[in-house]
Amino acid sequence: MGRLLLERAEHKARAASRFELRLLTNGAFAANVSLYKKHGYTIDREEPFMNGTTVYMSKKLA
């Protein structure tokens, strides 16, 4: 399901003439970070948030 949602978001971004997608996730969800990396997202930065870490990621679109 996650892969399909990412594909849909990328399609809509391209259709809107956007060439980069950005997202954030909780660092505690390692499976999310792994999924995003597997689909070409890179970590831009990590910031402490409450008792956890916010992970900011992005992907350049062709």
C-alpha cells in the first residue's frame, strides 16, 4: 500500500510541474524510513521532537 501511495504522490507532483517531493516521518518508525529510502528518498536532516526524532526526507523527480 505504501508503495502505491508514493507512486500516486509522485505522479500528481509531476502533473503539477513539481520536481521534488518532501516528507517527514518519525525516526522511531524505521520501517517507514527504510521504505522511503528504497524508493529513492534521502534524509535531508533529523531534528529532535518531544521524546523522539523527526526525519525530513526528499526525492528529486525526473
